[in-house]
Amino acid sequence: MQPQMHQSRQLTRRTCSHTSSLRFGPNVRVFAAAAPSAPAQSTGDISEHSGLKHLPEAARTRALDRKANKFEKVKVEKCGSRAWTDVFELSQLLKEGKTKWEDLDLDDIDIRMKWAGLFHRGKRTPGKFMMRLKVPNGEMDAKQLRFLASAIAPYGTDGCADITTRANIQLRGLTLEDSDYVIRGLWDVGLTSFQTGMDSVRNLTGNPIAGVDPHELIDTRPLLRDMEAMLFNNGKGREEFANLPRKLNICISSTRDDFPHTHINDVGFEAVRRPDDGEVVFNVVVGGFFSIKRNVMSIPLGCSVTQAQLLPFTEALLRVFRDHGPRGDRQQTRLMWLVEAIGVDKFRQLIAEYMGGADLAPPVHVHHEGPWERRDVLGVHPQKQPGLNWVGACVPAGRLQAADFEEFARIAETYGDGTVRITCEENVLFVNVPDAKLPDMLAEPLFQRFKVNPGPLLRGLVSCTGNQFCGFGLAETKARAVQVLEALESQLELPRPVRIHFTGCPNSCGQAQVGDIGLMGAPARLDGKAVEGYKIFLGGKIGENPELAKEFAQGVPAVESHLVPKLKEILIREFGATERVVAA
Ligand code: SRM
Ligand code: SF4
């Protein structure tokens, strides 16, 4: 990339005109539209650009039904997978000055571009895009980290990144002009942004300490890498799975900690050892999800799958969801709605049929000796390989700058094996660090900021993007969360860490319902005026006996003078905190 192509532009706030017939500027139509109205009963003659192409007739009918939701109509008009090719052409036209982002059709810029992983942040930073990647199992190497640094560095203060609640990376501040360079650069280092948004499968999550964990039943990394390659055509996008009824979250858990939260994923594979032959297989749970209207934990599907069945089973499940899933009210299109509509047994039978009549074994009964405390992966921990350690560092609220990626790469190469893991709690782990290298590594300046032994609240902080960048956000989250937790840590002694999840709105990307304490952006009033505020949830549990947190308080104004005392009261009453005695 030429540096001048990558300069951030000064942008004025303008609204796109949705009525324009000129999609990308005069005489420029980058996204080809599908044939205007494919008849519901048609099984042939579907435009190659239509999202109907891979749907069987019943699903086509649902997508074309007048009760189908707005996003189905957008997909019928022109499949989001078109964005995979058009983004390159578009970025070229923008560079040549033949069109402007302001001229783009709103459905293209705000919706279809998400198939290419480009999320227009039109409400907060018009003309700037967030790019969501896929990082299966949260594992990255130094080459990838360095590319991420180079991708955001040219944007100055606009360019930053976040570790997400699906152990993934989002880059910020990008322009469409530069997207072709970034997409190709990602491919070169084995990453992708394709199929990361809209009605696709989200980042595949597993055990963040896979391969080094003394307690794992199986290394989740190769399983997830293979699944990723199968589902997304090695990062180039797989059209057959580009038109699901809604997003789908999939994870594999390999320990009693349930690090990737099977209970809130649409599809959770729980590794278990079969007692008869000792083989590790997967009990399957389905249907967990959060949304504005409904939050529900997954339920057992009533079967287990072998390692050999894992990919065919996942592929079949996706086809069943794609072909039979509801496409009406958008709030009723997640997997659980289909499972409930046809019944869990029928859903399982359909998957077996789609697998060509597979014999799915019943779930394996799991018996554990004694209780298990969910592990905290921050700090220094001996690996299963003698003499080696993993080192977990706390990235407050998951926010990263270009220089942080560079430092991760250098530290991983100098002290570890050149790779890092990122976690659903938005932190970073360095693996395969020999005992002898630990003292020098821990003395690195990076760990002054990203602490290996952070305080009892910051170590459990998780936060969604919030209204700094997200148009849905009802409250700011990341900066405020860090500020509030630092204030609380300075005032309180805590007998144990407390996991606090901040989320900016009821979509709950920050998973407020799994935290010991959850804060969710919501309206509040202060001195008779409407202000940003939070609802507070209490009692979320992750691991062997998961529970969703329950709403505890509403309308707490998001100002330190209200929020800090409220949380202090909760921490003292519910979590055994005591006032810190300040030496005279
Ligand atoms: Fe999310 C939509 C950010 C994890 C539930 N989510 C959004 C959008 C794309 C909305 C938008 O266009 O602005 C947010 C982008 C904001 C931005 O600029 O970053 C957004 N979601 C995120 C991330 C980045 C939060 C974070 O700071 O980590 C997470 C990205 C994960 C990833 O790497 O793919 C993220 N979102 C989640 C999770 C948590 C999880 O997966 O464990 C949930 C709840 C679990 C679930 O999905 O069941 C979640 N996001 C939603 C929903 C509600 C879904 C629904 O069925 O209604 C929306 C709204 C939607 O899809 O219409 C949403
Ligand atoms: Fe945006 Fe709401 Fe998700 Fe936070 S929870 S990232 S504010 S959609």
C-alpha cells in the first residue's frame, strides 16, 4: 500500500440519500441488483446476485413472503455475498474519485457491506468503518499482529482496535478506499473479515488455553480451524451459508470452566469422555442467545457427536437452520425459535437426515468428582508442558492501539512461541514461556499498563463497544467502566474478584447477564432531566451450573457520583467488600 492511499480523510457529516438511483455516483453501479422480483414458486431463474440462490423452495417462499423482515427483502434484492467482490471495485472507484461514500445506496453501505466485515459507523463517525475479523479460537501469530498494527496505524487517533466478547478483533477508523488493501493483507496473513456480520456464523470460540491447558479434554484449535475453513471457504466466503435467517454463534468447550460460554451460544459443543472407550466426543446444546426481546440459555439437543462427525454435523445444522428457519419477525429468527417451533427431537432428526441418515448417539452422561471453581486465566500459570507457562495480561475493556499489536508480537517472539491468544473476557495471553524467561518478560513496560495481576474488579471487566462508536448504544461503556472500577478498587477491599460486564444496550453484546454484576445502558433521569443510565443485573454464573443474572435496579444515572456509590453498596452487601482503610 502506498502511504498516501491510507491517509484518513476529513469528513463532513452528511446523510446518504436512499432514493438515489445512482448507487455509487454518476453512471456507476457497483453492486449489481438481482432480478427485481423472483416469483415465490420459482425454483429456477434465480439471479446469481440474489440471496435466494441457495435456498430451497420453502425457504424462498418465506424470504419472499410479505411478512418477511426488512433484511430478507434486502437479501432477495441482492445477496450480501455480492459485497465480497464489489468491495474491491468500489474501493478502486473511490480512490480514483469516480464516486464518494456519500453517494452509496444506504442498503449497500449500512447492510450489505457487513458481509465483507465492514460496518459503517454512520451515526458516530460518518464515512468511517469498523472492520470485524475472524480469529478462530482467538489465536494469532506475530505476523498477523504486525499486519493489524499496520492496518490501523495510518488513521492516527481514529485508528484503534478492540478485542471482542467473542475473542475476536475489530479494527476501527477504516475508510472504504483502503478496504481492498486491508482485506488482501488479512488474506496474506491467514485472516479474514468476510462473513463476520449480518446473517452469518460469528467468530468460532474455544478454550483460550487450548493445547497448553493441563485440564483440557481436547485441543479445540484444530477443530475450530477446520470448522472455520469449511464454513467460510478459507476466509474467501461461502455463499451457501451467506443467507441464514439470522446470525449464529458456535463454540466448543473443552473444560469444566466453559470458557466460551456454551450456555449462551446458538450451538455449543461440550467435550466429554465416553466411559466405554475413552474417546472424547461432544454433547450438543442449542439455542442460547441474547436479544432486546428475549434472553435464553441453551438446551440439550439430546445427542453427542464424534470428532469425525463434528464438521458434517455443523454443516447439516446450518443447512437445516438456513432451509427451515423463520424469516418473519426479525426478533424471532434466532435458532431457538426454530428449535421451539418444530421441537428439539424433530430438529435433531432433520440434522441426521441432512447428514445422509447419520446415527447420532445419545448424550454422554457426565459425572464429575467434586466441585470445580472456574479458573481465571490471567497471571502466570504452569502449562501441561513442564517448564513452560502461559502469562495472561488484562487489557482494560479490550481497547488496543496499533503500538499494542506491535508489542504483543515482539513480546510473543522474544519470550514465547510467537503467538498470542485473546479471550472472550477481552484479555491477552502469551503461551509457551520458559520458566527462565519469566522475570525479564514480566519486567517489560507493557505489563505496567496491561497488568498480569490486576485488581479484583478490573481483572473481571468485560465491556461492549458502547455509544462511542455503536449507533445502538444508550450509554458509553469502555472508558466509563475503567474509570468507575478504578474508583471502586481504590475505595474497597474485596475478598475475591468480581466479574463486572458493561453493555451499552439490551442487545447485550457485553453479556450483562453472565456477569456477577451486569450493567446495561438504559434511560435514566437526574434532577428531572433525561440522562444516560444503566440497569443493573446480579447473579450471572458461567461454568458447570450456569445462570443468567436477574435485573436488580433500573435507571441508575451514568455519573460517577451515582454509579460508584450504587456499585459500592452492592459490592459490600453481596460480595463481602469492605471499605479500604486509608493510612493517616
Ligand atoms: Fe453484538 C449487533 C458489537 C458480541 C448481540 N453487535 C452488534 C453491532 C454489529 C451493531 C452495529 O451495527 O453497530 C455492534 C457493533 C458495534 C461496534 O462498533 O463494535 C455489535 N457484538 C459486538 C461486539 C464487538 C461487542 C464487543 O465489544 O465485544 C461483539 C463482537 C463479537 C464478534 O467478534 O463477532 C458482539 N453481540 C455480541 C454478543 C456476545 C456473544 O456473542 O457472546 C451478543 C449476545 C449473544 C447473542 O448474540 O446471542 C450480541 N449484537 C447482538 C445483537 C442482538 C442479537 C439478536 O438476536 O437480536 C445485535 C443486534 C442485531 O444483530 O440486530 C448486535
Ligand atoms: Fe452496540 Fe448495544 Fe452491542 Fe453495545 S450492546 S455494542 S451498544 S449493540
